[in-house]
Amino acid sequence: MSKTLITSALPYANGSIHLGHLVEYIQTDIYARFLRSCGEDVIYVCADDTHGTPIELNARKQGIEPAQFIARVHEEHMRDFAAFGISFDQFGSTNIDENRQYSEAIFRRLLDGGHIEKRPMELTYCEHDKRFLPDRFVRGVCPKCQAPDQYGDVCEKCGATYSPTDLADPRCAICGQPAVRRESCHYFFKLDHFTEFLREWSGRPGTLDPAILNNLRSGWLATGLADWCISRDGPYFGFKIPGEEDKFFYVWLDAPIGYISNTERLLADRAGSAGDGRRALAYWATDADARVVHFIGKDILNFHALFWPAVLHGAGLKTPDKLAVHGMLTVNGEKMSKSRGTFINARQYLDLLDPSYLRFFYASNLGASPEDLDLSLSEFRLRVNAELVNNLGNLCNRSLAMLKSKLGGRIGGARDAGLLEEAARTIGRVREAFSALEYRTGIRAVIELGEKANKFVQDRKPWETAKTAPEEASRDLSTVADVLCVIGALMAPVVPAIADALFGQLSVTPFTFKALESFASSPKALLPEGHEIGLPSPLIGRIDAEAADKLVVVPSAEAPQAQQQAPAPKAPEAKAPVAFDDFCRLDLRAGKILSAERIPKADKLLKLSVDLGEASPRTIAAGIAQAFDDPSVLVGRTVAVLANLPPRKIRGVESCGMILAAGEPKSGLSLLAINGNIAPGTPIG
């Protein structure tokens, strides 16, 4: 049997886990639990990303050593992940000896292969703090739009990207003193050595979602791959580069190597001995009988789809078999915001609500493509209450309660073949959906099975037949008990705590996808005649509207200011009425954004490739660039498109359509997004 290694991106050990992080960890955990349920050999590995300047400086502010600082954060991360049921086989750290050894070995292989060179470069330096300043520790005037107080890598006002040395009037973000330029020698990874390999690797079937692949090919792989600086000057919390006095591996070099080193640590712990440096090769050698699957957010796509596979290939190690890329989380339709109270930490959520609610809601909205996921708190509450609590939870409680109170809690011998066959078909549907990471499709199939089982109970009325025809009531309720065994197995990867409680009430060893294989092909009774169930009770309560509303807490110090700065906008004056026939002439359709890039010398424009369900995607020039610092966040979104505008050439780009949006790019713009699994080209009207 081949092995599967699953990873989530490493959380930075500089702060708390929040609900945006949990999209990825819940998505990954469901997949790992699903594969285990299918009987596959799976390990799920992750670690805290622990190195870098921000951690060093935060530790200094608290008057402690960086190692002590990251230990505190690690404990908090472990606690919160455990509360949300994230089933890591290994959740470690990048600040371990195994990671230092692997980082040094990979560096030497790349150096010996001619893929690393050392050369001088000009950097920004603070003479007061006596240190070179990374991008985010330099502030100054944007070289493009002259906006003041901008970071050293990107302007938050115009979206321009640049080097820290490009800033006008640079100053140190640590002490506020003016910064100067100083030369230093650094190591660079020659990424362009791997251009052809990356084109071949990224195009392998199943490696990348088509939308992600298209964006990659039209971006970095088309414009050329630049060298990556993989070293940093001290002071720096990280691993020293062998042979150097004051040079350290850049965190983005040793962080992903943490996938390998924590595989090593896990296998060594399982063997009961110290790591010998070779156990991880069972997964990471080029000839390993293993599959490596990385779950990541689209914000770190370029690193995981370019730099990381090139490093692995150059070092003679196995490259990932699949990158499962998800979109970003929004709350109530907007970016998470501390000022609006929607930047919700894991612990803040756990103090108010059951984690099973969030696991279910995320799964109900997650597919394989990198679409953004919106946590609309009203939709969250209504959907969880309707589907998880009223549908599945109510089916369990009412059926098992009747079986216990009216029939002594014992399973009968007869079954209803029709409902069992429906349950058997659902197993195949869910297994196919979960295998393809189309969780929302799988959840929909389980909900439909629950609806049919509830209708079965309602139609058969066992509360009445238990008095007049107990054998008939026994058959019907025993059938539902079998269906609940199936539902428990199908939902266990998604809401494991609820599934465990259900199996406890059924008094059975938890069923798995593997255990249901014979039932799926030939549906027969799962629970033996005479089996006695346990004591039924509600599996989970409804979400209270007041508790959900408490998730959003606007900081008191910011609330008055926000109210003064953001008065309610006046409604625009109504335009002249139009005839209904004029409105019908508009061809409005759902369109899925496949790629997004800036148009040279056009600061306000993005070039979008949009799937409208036609033979080939359309190109649309949209004046929304100022609202999106990183255009890649648009990839995977389904938006409203006016499709029958005549083609028009804008800055050399022939634009065939218009994206609909509300607001102003500079002051706040929101695309008119279409939620749910709506196919590209679907008419809007």
C-alpha cells in the first residue's frame, strides 16, 4: 500500500490562530480523517514556523529569549488546534536540530549543483539599531505614487511593488530613525535554472487546479523567474549558514524544510529512537512509494508552486504530487478587520460556540477550486441550525428516542430495502466528492440522505405503529438506526465529535468508509438483531443568535472614531426609469475569474481572464487595480459580468465585457460576488 503525507502551511509563531487560518487546517484535517477512514496509510504533519526578524523583535519587547517566546506560542497553537479537532500526527517546530541538519544538507546540494551564488547587494540599514532592515521594517515614501509611510515592499495605497532601497525618505520602523544604504554579500537561489522543470511539474495531471495553473503560467512562468535571496544578516533568529559568521538562512528557506524534518521527527518518535536523518526519505526520496499533498492558501502560491519544488528538485528530493489551494476567508462579505471586530481568533470563537459548527459550515462551502469563503454570520447560524441541527441532529434524536422508549432500545430483524439502498448510493457519492476535495458536494449528499430519512420517519409514523404494529415500527426505526451508522461514518471526517457521540448512543464501534465497502455494494442490515442501543440525547444544540453576534466585538477605543470617520453614506439620486425591455437587453452572467494581472503603465487596470461557460475564456480589462494589492486573490471568485458590451481596446488590451462592483476603488470596493456552486455562464436575472 502506498503512503500519503499531508501537510498544512506552517503557521507563523508570532500570534494566535484565527478563523482565517482554520479554513486551511479544517480543510486538511477532513481530508486526512477521510483517507484514514478509507483504510489508507496517512500521516498529517505540520509545525510552527519559528524563525525571522518579527519573532526576534517581539521576544525582545517582552524581555524574553526567542526560544521562550515561540514555546509560549506553540503551546497556545496546540491548545486551539486540539479544541477544533485538528488531528495532526505531528505538530512540531522548525526550530529543531533535524531542521537545521536538513537545511544545511539541502543548501550544500544546491551549492554543489551550481544553483546558488553569492554576490553583493545594496540594502537598507539602521545605524541606530545597527541592523539591516527587512522589507516590513522599513517605512518611507512610495516611489510610484508618493504616498507617505509605506512598507518597504508594497504600497498599500497604489499597490505598487518595489525594493526597500526604492523608497524615498526611508526610516527604520523599529526606532523611527532615518535609514541608510549599505552593501552586504548574500546567497541567491537561481530559480531560473528550473524554468522548464517547473513548467513540466506544474502541468502534471492533478498537481494544480486548472485556474491556478493558468494563473501561474500567465504570471511568473511567462515573465521570467528571478533569483531568490535565501540569506539574512544578523541579528536574526534562525540557523547560521555553515562557514559564515553573521549570515543566516532566510526563514523562507528553512520553513518548508520543516515539512521534511517533522516527518523525520514523527517517524523517529514512532520508532522509539533518535532520528538518523534518513527516515523521512521514505516519503521524500525521489523513488519513495508515497504521495505528498500540500494544503496552502493562494496567498503563498508562488512560493509553494515555484521556489519549493525547484529547491526539492535541485536537491534530488521528491516534489509534491498535489497542491490543494484554497481561497481567503471574508467575514460578512469583507476582509477580516480588527477595527470592525471581524478579525476573530480561535479562542474568541471557542469561548462562545461549539467548534463543530464551524467545521460543518466550512465543509459545506469548500470545493477544490481556490474560491474565497465568506463567513456570513447570519448564513452561518441559519445553515448550521437548518442542516446540522434540525436535519441530521433531529433525525438522530427523534428516531433513537422512539426506539429506546417505545421498543426497549433493541434492534429488530427486518429492514426497509429502499432506504438502505439510498444510504448505500450516498456512500459512493460522498467518497467521490471527498476524494476530489469537493466537500460541499459530499455534505449536500449527506443532507439529502438525512432529508429522505426524516421524510421516511414522518411518512411511517412509528410513534403510532409502535402501539398498533410494533414489528412494523421496529423495522422502520431499525432501518433508520442503520442509516445513522452510515451518516455517522460519512460525517466523522467533518464533525468527529458529533460522530463519536452518535456512535456512543448507538453503542457501536465507529463505522468507517472502509467498513462500509460491502454495504455500499450490497446494502444489508448493519446492526444485528437484538442489539441494544445506549441512552439517546440531543447531539448538539442550535446556535443562538445572540452568541453568534457576540463574535464581532468592535474595539471600544476605535468604535467612536470609526463612527466619526464613516458616517452613513447618502443614497444616490435615482436615475430616470428604464423600460423593462431595455433591462432585458442586458446579458448578465456568472463568470469565474481564472487569472488576474496588472496591465503595464496602467495603475488602475487589471487584466482578467474570465470563464463565462463559452468555448474559451474572455479577457476583461477592469478598473479595480487600486482595490487589490495582490490581484491573485481574485482567482477562483465567481462574479457578475455584463457580457454583451461591444469589445473595446483599453491600453492595448481588447476587453470583452464588464465586471460589476459596488463602491470606489480607493475608498472601498466590493465585487458583486455569486456564492454557491454556480456554473460559469449561468444567466443572472
